[in-house]
Amino acid sequence: MHEPHAVEMRGIRKQFGALVASDNVDFAVKAGEVHALLGENGAGKSTLMSMLSGVYRPTSGEILIRGRKANIRSPKDALALGIGMVYQQFRLVHTLTAAENIMLGEKSSVWRGASWMRRKMEEIDAVAKRFGLRIDAGRPVWQMSVGEQQRVEIVKVLYRGADIILLDEPTSVLTPGEADQLFETLRQLRAAGKTVILTTHKLREVMEIADRISVMRKGRMLKTMSRFETNERELAQLMVGRSVAGDVKPEARRPGKALLEVEGLTVEAGKGRVAVRGLSLTVREGEIVGIAGVAGNGQSELAEALDGLRPWSGGKIRVCGREWKQASVRTAIDSGVSHVPENRMRSGLAGSLGIVDNLLLKTYRQPERSRFGLLRGRRNREWARSLVEKFDVRTAGLDTPVRQLSGGNQQKLLFAREVDAGPNLMIAVHPTQGLDISAAESVHRLLLGLRDAGRGVLLISEDLDEVMRLSDRILVIFGGMIVGEMGRDDADRERIGLYMAGMRDVPGEEAS
């Protein structure tokens, strides 16, 4: 007799007003497999997982769990059916211990004495050891690395009885070593009969860990296949709907004079915490310098200091030979520094304003854009329209609030403004975070175009594949300091991963 699927979604349709996010989708996952769900931004994969985890309810269609029809109205209903979700942004209370987070919301007797807590700690330790998830259950979450926090999240759903585990972009904030540990955990979960569904943009990882792969595009399910029946290029083409360029590294070239010189920079993050400690680096004409590292090691503070947004307490910053005396956004703009921030809607774009106003944010004072304090309306609209066409920004109109654009189009609009300024130096922070393959490819072409035009690019990214693909030189940051440096031809994933984890004396290298 045919064994029922762990998850089966039949004819699922989900509408948000006039927008159809899921269009008659059929999706089936076998028990005891690792199943990857792929698709561009807006393809509908997140909506599908949100319905399975109880965040949304389908407009029509049915969901079967282990062959039985399920009415999933809330995350509580999903958990009762054995479905647990591990989000990309962890749902942990940092002031509590790992054990307290895992037990949070659990029903119990009124009295929670020492014996009750000891018994619960033993149960948590047993679950963690069974699946090779090393955690210190009594340790506060704020003291844990990102990889440890993710393990706490996985233990939490397993402790609560989940045997269908949904993972959203699980390796986006992990070092290569932590990602390898996660894959080993997924293999152990599979061996124990658990079912894992993961959404990700990283095709290399999909081909390493997934048993089967489903691809969505524009709200519809295109195809489900075994990983042995496909390859990265075919998957990318299915997701985008056209042929996608392969990973072509930039040709080697001789860099020119120094555009950015940072010496012994020290930057505080607030409340006396030092985020950047005596950091030095140089970016020259015609090169991309990539900074690799796990989130929270001073990248954000470094980028804000170099963009004039955050003051520094020690060290020097020179751009094109001119030393900056203090933090000033106007000085950065006048020095020819363009900046693509990590959070485009918080510090890059004004979501309630239209296309034209967002493009004018840095240049409205220039004679071409205004006269006698009044904006040149017709000329500015023509200019904005030309940039929208040049950078292929998909929008309903120039007056459309940018918050209504997709993430990829928001990022292309941001690049249009910053590149059009003709920068000497581009500081790009996580430039493709959350973008699909097609949008990421456009961003990479823009960065390589700046490099080939003799500009300098400082690329700060948690995506190690991106750093290795684009950079002429790679610096690794840990604890606010540069702990490793290598050229593109010398870059090795394992070495970089060790540096990212804080090791200074990497085997085969001289101590730094």
C-alpha cells in the first residue's frame, strides 16, 4: 500500500486582494526526506510555507498531513500536527537562557521547583544529544554565537514534538563550518525519520543536502525532481525563466592608486561597546575588496563610519588623499563616496516617497536638479525615467511609493541613484541579501562595471560565495578586527571559515 506523504498541499490558492500569491499549487513531501523549495522573490514559496506553519490560511485548496486533511488556522494548530518552523530571523529572547527559551509558553503545574527544572533540563539535553546539537542549555542566548542560537531554535521545535521541520534560509548567517554542522544535523534528522523542508537561494547547498527539489515561479509550481536529475544551471533557469550567466570571476587587473585608506580605526557601537578595534584597510582604483564575516563583528559600524553616519573615536580615514576630520554625510558625498546600506528601507530609501523623490535625495541641491531653491520638475522626471529604464527598475509609475516595489527593484533603484552619482568609491553592504538569482545577477554586474571603470568597491557581505566570486582581495573581520587577508587566487573556503570563527593561526599560514 502506498505510504501517505508527510505533507501534501492540493490546489492551494492564496489571494491578497487582487494579488494571487499561490495559484492552484500542488506540493508533496515524502516522510523522512530533505526537500528544498526554490523560487525567486515573489514566487510564492514563503506564502506556501506560511500557510503550512499556520501564519496564513489558504483562500482555497486543502492540506493533508500524513494523509489526513488538516485545518491549520494558527501556528498552535501547526505545532499540534507536528509542524515546527525555524525562521531566518530567530524568535529568541536574548536575556533568557537556552532552556528558558525552549520551555517558553509550555504548560506546566503551578509549582516550578528545582526538581521540575532539573527534569526539563535533562529532557532538553537528551533531545539535543540525540540529534548531535551541541548547546549549553543553561547559558543566556545573548552570549551565544549565531550558529548556537540556530541550534537552540532547532532543539526548541524538536523538544515540542515536531517531526516536520521548516527551515527558512538556514545558512544565510552561518560560517562555512557552522553550515557544515547544520547539514550534518539535517542528515541525522533524516535518519531519524524526520521530514525537513527548506527554502534557500544557495543552489550549491541544495545540491549537497536535498533529496528532492521543487521550483516555483510566479505563484505556480513548475517542477519537482530528484537532485540527481538536475544541476545548478537548470535550477537557476527554472527559477528565473531564462538562461542565467555562470559564476564568472573578474579578470585580474593591476589596481591603481589608493582611493580609501583606513588606519587604526576604532568605532564604538553605543553604551561604551567597541565595535571596530584598530582596523586598517585600503581600497584602490579598479578593485573590489571583500570583507567576509559573521554578522555582529563590526561590519555595520565600519560601513556607517565610512559613509559619515557614525563618529569614530580613534584612527584615520582618507578618501582620495583627503583626511576626514569628523563624521559627515556631506563630506562623504563630496568625496565621491556612494553607499548601499544593509537595510535599504531603513537608511537607503524613503518608502512613502515615489521614484523621482528617492532618486533626488542626494542631488537635489545640484544646478541640474534645482534652480533658486525650486526643483526642476519636468527635467527631473525625464532624468528619473531614463534611470528607471537604464537600470531596469520594474514599477507601475514614477510616483509609485517605493515600499510597493519588490526587494529586487528597490535595490536596483538604490543602485541607480548611487551609481549615477559617479562615485570614486562604492561601499556595498549585503547588496544581494534577500534577492533572487536574477536580481542578484544584476547587482553583481553593476559592481563589476564600477570596478572595470576604475572605481573602488568595498563589498561587505555575509554571503561567502558572493565575496569569493567578486573580490580581488578578501579580508576577514572578527571582533572588529581584520584577522585574515588573501588574494582572489589564494582564497580557500575552509581557511576563510576558520578566520570567520575567530582563529588567528590557520594551519599552513603564519600567525597574524
